[in-house]
Amino acid sequence: MIPLYFTGGGVNRLLGAFRGLEVAGGFNVVLVNDGSTDGTLAAVQGQLEGLPFGVVLVDLARNFGEHHAVLEGLRHADGRYVITLDDDLQNPPEEALRLLEHAEARGAEVVYSYYAEKRHHWFRNVGSRLTNAVATLLLSKPPELYLSSFRCLHRDLVRRIVRYEGPFPYIDGLILGATNRIERLLVAHASRADGQSGYTLRKLVRLWMNMFFNFSIMPLRLASVLGVGLCGFGVLMVGVVVAEYYLSGPQQRGWASLMAAVAMFSGSQLLILGLLGEYVGRAYLTVSGKPQSLVRETWRHCPEEGAGRP
């Protein structure tokens, strides 16, 4: 299962990498075009005829994001195991067979890949480390587990996680909340052949917000701790003022210290209100039926029948 976003000229190389892949019982490739406007859809359609393996091509009505596209792709996958990977082929398709064999041998419901050496841009490597650290804190992820987009999922696990209908999906959060049969496997990681990563700071922050507000109530607990701490600090300051009054008489207070205290308490209140507002806003969007993704059209290619709409 591969989400496509501005894959364009890399489509031929991507599909060609699967031509020599041999899987007992055969395999299908599910491609989800996540609102690309660079001709990715037409490029895939032009390659379907003559492919020796089955292809399901899903065209989303607009760009929804990687996790939305992956979840939609999982809904269209029908194999006993589903392997997700990116469209840049930094994860060679041959390594998918090793993930599959490991999952079958260990009876795992999900096998995550990890790398001896990651060949991503330094910014993406830093972002991945931060994301994994946040996931360990918020989602009770095992510290040694690396949350890679190159993973193998059992059909039973896929059935459980595709039930999620909220507008803010986070695939790894759904996985960690749905199973504890988790394995990891060291795999090869290749350099990016062409193009550039779509990994940006904005997408990273959006991912963190999904973890914070959709799969954890940790921010609310932190807000409660902050409130209690500031309340205790206020009581302490009252005690200091009363003690100074009786020990030293009335004291002249400075404007700077007063403004600092007001700013601290006011800022904390606004922070807590912002957290509450984010939860309420997301709950409103969920209740009001904000779509997780919208499919414009779907094509299915079978080697024996050719390409066509279902």
C-alpha cells in the first residue's frame, strides 16, 4: 500500500520495482493518489496495462495528508498481510518480503522496520526522533520501537484500525491502541533516487497535534498540574507578603514584579483555555461529520482482465 503525492516522473521506476517481486500466492499493489496535481494520476493510469500484478488505484478528491491516504488505502487492501511503504523507494520492495516472513514466523500483528543507517535528510531524521520521543511519552510506545512508515500489518489488525472514522487519523496511534503483538526488523535503507521529500515543519507540527489531542489526554493532565502548581505558587506568595508585613512592616512593591506575576498567571490561563479549545474544536469537527477523506474514483487492474473501474 503506497500513498502517492507528487510522484510524477517517479511512477515508472516505482511500478517497475515490483515487476520482479515474487510472492507465494501473488500480491496486489494499492496506490492512493493524495490530491497530486503534477500528473501522477495520469502517469499511473498509463502504466497499468501490461503490469504482471494486480493494482488498485484510488484517487482522492484533494490532498488530505499521508495518514488519511494510508487509512483509505488500507480499506481497499484485501490481502492477509498489508505492507505500507513510501513512494520514494528508499525501502526496497524486496525488503517487504522479509517483513512478511518475519510476521508469519513470529505470529506478529505488526512488524515495524528500523535501520542501521537512515539515509533521510537531517531535518527528517531529527523530526523522526522527536516524533518517536513524543509517541513514547503520550502513547506508551516501547522506547526501543521505531515508528517507521515501512511496516507489515496482519489483516485482523487492519480490520480493527479501519473502523476509525474520526477526521484526524494517526496510523501508529491506531496501531499501538489496537495490538500488543508488535515486532521489529532491521532492514536496508536506500538513498532517495530523485525528487525531494515533502516532510515539512508544518506537517511535523500537525502530526504532533494529532498525537496530543486525538490519542492522548496528557495535555489536559499537564494543564491541571500547571494550574495546581500556579495556585500553590500564589498561596506561597500570599504567605510571603503576610510574613513581610508582620516582620518588616508595609513594603513598597515594584511595578516590574507585579507585571511579571500578572503576565505569568494570565499566560497560563490562556494556555489552558487554548488546550481546552483545541479539544472542543476537534470534538466539534468529529461530531459534525468532517470527512476523513473523499474518494473521487477507483480503478482496478487485474493481469488477466486489464484495467478498469470496479
